[in-house]
Amino acid sequence: MTETMRLVLGTVIGLSSLEIAGYTLLVWLLPPRSLFNSLERLSLAFGLGCLGLTWWMLLLSLIQVPFSVGKIAGPWLVLAVPAVYCAWRRGWVQDDCRGLYVLGKNILTLGRGANFSRFEQVGLLLLIGVLAFGFLRATLYPLWEWDALSTWGLKAKAFYLGQKIELTRFEAHNYYPNLVPLLMAYLYYWFGGVSDYVVRAVFPCWGGAIFLLFYSLLRRLEVRRSMALGATAFLALNGATLVTHLFLAYADLALTYYHLAVAGLLYLWLQDQLPAGGLGLIICMSGGLSWCKYEGWPLMLIILLAAGLTLLWLRPPQWPRKMFSLALMGLGGWLFTLPWNWFIARHGMTAGVDHLGGFYPQQLFQGTWQLIKALIWIPYFGLLWPTICASFVLSGWGIGRTPTLFLALLSAGNLAAVALGYALAPTSPAEFPLYVRATIDRLLLHFTPACGLIFAAALKNKDGTSSPQ
């Protein structure tokens, strides 16, 4: 009983500390007049907290300070005190407490006090069910997936036991960025030991942050509450890929979150709907992309390219200034890659040698055909990708006259990058089909929620009465 209570208490405190650290960063990043609402701050704070704490652990390793729960979390808890005071002065704490109360009440009562329709109640119940299933499935089983055992989980245990980023005694894609294993190691310190069961509770939290952020972005894009809730449930329940990653100890769900955050906030910026301070958030979240997986920086480049081409095509007012701001975002995101690149260079590691070879034309054609089939194969994403494609088609030529062009370019660019990546994969002809089957659902997952923002174009409230609140 004592062991169980210790693990439960460590899980609650450890996960709460991530939110507190992220909230602290939000207070310092956003100006007092910023209009992000409580749901947006809740979802963004989780991603920022995971970034801040794991970057701090990287810094501790660089300066050779051994890990401990006090050395990792202590400075953030100290910084949280003035941050909460500033947030109180701004009225954020009061607003966020009310928001959490309303959110919790709506979850417990299925929105009866908020006049939820039957449709909204069903959508909310489905989302609650998905997250509850993901949490139970994650915490009742130990690590069992190959990559979780051989890469992410192995690194987490090595970092925890060695009290630093220790990569000298094993080979497990050592050049990979380490947000996920550092996050798992951080939770081990709160547990007081290694637990391959409860440490996976962090992954349903990533899923909840994705759903909350996706819903908030749709509301910010003037989609009615019922339609935004229905679209979020549609995202969550189509196919098995997203649901499965709620309990897999992989880095793909975290990468999906940061991709949605960067692309979604940038889409708001192109629509002139981004609240004050949002550009700093985009830069930090782009750093999260490159800190999750090796694929993160190429995904960021595709986002920047899609946004730049959109600005060049639409030529909105002051578009040269916006192009300059976009370049600064790219520069800021690139700067966040330097500490880890310096670390792997210092230790003589080479990035990407096991994933990039020559150019194999036959693999390009095979990979493209498998990609097309994956988009419409029900077990992967259900009807999600056919609906996304239909939304783009129904938008017609008018898509080239609005910032929705960004989403079209983003979708096309990511799909082309996946096909090109398969053309560069150093695999044998016999191994290639197995390689595609093992990776294609995860590669599509990374950008599917961001591309799903096209639903806003079809669901947007035409009378303009919707509110991001």
C-alpha cells in the first residue's frame, strides 16, 4: 500500500510540476495584454513545461551537475512564486482557476450546467472515454514496445541511474534528441525508483494536450463549440493510430503536439488572429519539434516553407515585414537545436547515418504507392484523411485567396517529404516493405492534427458569433 501511494503521489506531483513550470514560462513569455484564454494556457503550459525541464536537464549534463529531483525541479518551483504573483496581478490565476473549475465540472456532469446539447455531450463522453482508456492501458501494462524498450526506455533508465545524459555504454540511436527519455527519467526521480507502469501516464497527458489544443484552435478560428467538440472527437476516434500512441512510450505523440502547436499558431498569425506574444511561443514550440525526434527540424522547415510561400502568393499588407518575422522564427527555432548538436559533436556522434543513404528511385515509387494506400486504410486513420482531402477539394480555387493555402501547402509538403524519405532509406529490397509498414502510420501521425485544421474552413460560423472563449 505504501509503495502504491508513493507512486500515485509521485505521479501527481511530477505531472503537476510540468504544468507549473510551463505556466511559469508562459507568464514570462506573454505580455500582460495577451488574450490567450484559460484552455489555451492549460494546453500550451504542458508542452512548455516538458521543454523547459528537459532543456534544464541537458544544461545540467553539459555543466556536469548530477541529476536529482531538487536540482531539476527546485529552480522552477522558485521561479514559479513570482510568476504566479505576476499572473495574479494580471487576473490570469483567477481566470484559470475558474476555467479549470468549469472544465472539471463539464467533464463530471457532461456539460449539463453549460447547456451542452446531446451532440456535445456525446462528443465529450467519447473524448473522456478515449483518454480514460489510454490512461488505464498505459498504467496497467509495463513497457513492451520494441522502441520503448530498446531506445526511449533504455535511455531513461540510463539517465536516471547515471544522473546525467549517459550514452557511452550502449547504442540506441544515441544521436536522437532526448525530450522523452529525459522526461521519463525526471518522473523516475519523483517515484523514487524505476517504474515502467506509472511512468507511461505522461503519454495520455500528451494526448489530452493535443485534443485541448486542437479544440482551442478551432474555437479561435470561429468554429462553434458543438462543431469544434465534434471535430476533436472525430480526430481522436478515427483509426487506431492516435489512440494506440496514448499508451505507447514513443516520442511520436510529443512530436505531434509540437507540430500542431507550431503550425496552428502560425496559421493564426497568417489569419491575423494570433494573440500578443504568440510569436515567442512559436519559436519555443519549434524548439520542441527539434528536441523530440530527429525528424522535428525537417518538419519545421516544411512549416516555414509553407508559410513563406503563402505570404509570397497572397501578398497581404506589410508582407515583407511578415517575411522578416518568419525568418526570425526560423532562426529562433534553429538556435534551439545548437546545444544538442554541440553535445553530439562533442561526443563524436553522427546524426542520421542509419536513416539516410543514396537515392533509390524504385523506393520512391513504392513508397508513394504505399503512402496513398495508408491515407485511405481504415485501421490507420479511419475516414480522417479522406475527409481532410475532401475538405481541400471542396474549398476549390478559393483556397488560393486565403491563408488556408498554408494548410494545403503544409499537407502536400509533408506527404512529399515522407515519400522522399522512403526514397533515401538505406534498406534492401526485401526489407523495404517491412520498413514502410513499421513507420508509415507514425510519420503520418506527426502532421495529421495540424492538417485537420482545414475543418475550420468548412465549420466556421459564418455569422461571426463564435468566440474563442
